[in-house]
Amino acid sequence: MPGNLVRKVRAVLPWVAGALFLAGVYFVARTVRRLGVDEVLDTLGSVDPGDVLVASLFAAGSYLTLTFFDYLGVRAVAGGKLAYPEVALASFTALSVGHVVGLAATGSKTLILEKCFVPEHRIFTSRDAQTSNPPGAEVNKGPLYRVPFFVGTGHCTSVPAVGIGLGACEDYIGDVSGRATRGGLTGGPKRIREFPTIQMRVAEATAMMDAAQRLMAVDSAALYAGAVRGDIPMDLRQQARRDFSFASRLATWAVDLLFEAEGGSGLYTNRRIQRAWRDVHAANAHIGQNWDRTATQYGRYALGLPPAP
């Protein structure tokens, strides 16, 4: 009975795949039917070929890492019974239907192994990760290996948000410097950079980004110095986790200010500000950047309360 079922499924699969392909073609055609060929060609011609090449290389690299990750997982779980081309095809299918709002070029992967023996020397416990002298420090002598894991990851997950905020400030200032209104309530064309509200938002956003960079720079230098000494006190650990999370929060606020000031033109997908807005919110959604969690943790420590369960 199972063998007959498998044969029937295999016989139906090509038809199902064909139907899905035709459905995909239909929906794509329906989506772009209002676009003319000339408009599509003009848009493609306005894109720098170098940007297309870089984007293609990133897409290919992302797909390649995904296929090998899945292939290694299949080898561990299924004993290598599936060939790499079959796994790669399945990876392509999974990748093509997975989309996120921001940071679309990134992603995490998880491999679950059941009923597998893991020797003790391959285990890295959470307790070891929180010390300044983990087992691997005996071999890896560099100071960075002595930075507690959760403090170090707070830095790593904050850096993208701060970088996005800095890029948004630079793009926005360059963009509004050459734009003007069409009239309306202002009584005639007026340069956008002359509006006090725009000037205030630029000042506030850049101040936030300067503050974020300084927070991260001061704490990073203190953590590295502590790692060199072989002693990173708990006060510094709590401070660094608080500041790294707050730096990411500052970056999000800065981008929000500029995105709101951009107006309706900022909603178009070819505008860099909308991508920065999506990306910074995606970066700030990381559990390591959750301000409510980080702030209450620091607050409990500062007030002499035990860590939350």
C-alpha cells in the first residue's frame, strides 16, 4: 500500500508543478499588465550595471550558502540519500517563496539533529558563553574571544541599525538639498532645505546618530580593554548591553524622523529612504535589540534587584 501511494504521488507531482508554474505566470502577468514595454526598458536602463552585478552576486551567494546548509542537514538526517542537485532544487523552491519586509539579503538558519550523540568537548554551554574565560580561550588567545557572548552579540546586532541610520541621514541631506516644492500653501516654489521643520529634523536625526556612535565607541573600547586585562566587570556588561540596544533604538528614531519628512515620494520602492525605514525596523526587531527587555534588565540590576526569571 505505501508503495502504491508513493507511485501515485510521483505521477501527480509533474501536473501539480505545471499548474503552480502556470498560476505563477498568470499572477505575474496580472501584476505587470499595466506596465508598458518602454517603461520597463527605461527603468532597466536607468539602473547601474554594476549595481545589477553586485545584487546578482549577493543573490547567488545567498542561494549557494542555503543549498549547502540544506545538503549538510540532509546528509545528517537522511544519511546522504539525496543527491546535491535534488537538495539544491528544494532549496531554490524554499528560497523563492520566503520574503521579509526588511534586511531581505540576510537570514538565519537552524539545524535540528535528533538522537545524535554530541561529545562533551563539542558543547559550549550558556554559562561558559557568559564568562570572560571560555574553554576556547586556551587556544584562541585574542582578546575578542574573552568578550562574553551575549555582550558581543549585542554589539554585532546594533552595528547594522546604526549603519542604516547613518546612510539614511547622508541620503536624505543629499536629496533634499536639490529639491523644491511646486507651490501650494507656500505661495510658490521653495527649496525644501529652507523649511525650518526640515532643518530641525535633520539636526535631530544627525544628533541621534552621533550619540549612537559615541555610545558604541565608548563601550566597545571599554570592553576591549577589559578583555585584554581578562576582567570585564558586571557593571560594564550591563551598561554595554543597555547602550548597544539604545543605539539601535536611536537609529530607528532617526530614520523615522527622516522618513516622515520625506512625504509621499518616500513611499516609492525606488526610493532609498523607504528601504532604510524597512531595514532599520527589521534590525531593531532582533531579540537582542528588544529595548523593553534590555531596559528592564539593566533597571533591575541598577536598583539592586535580582535578574528577572
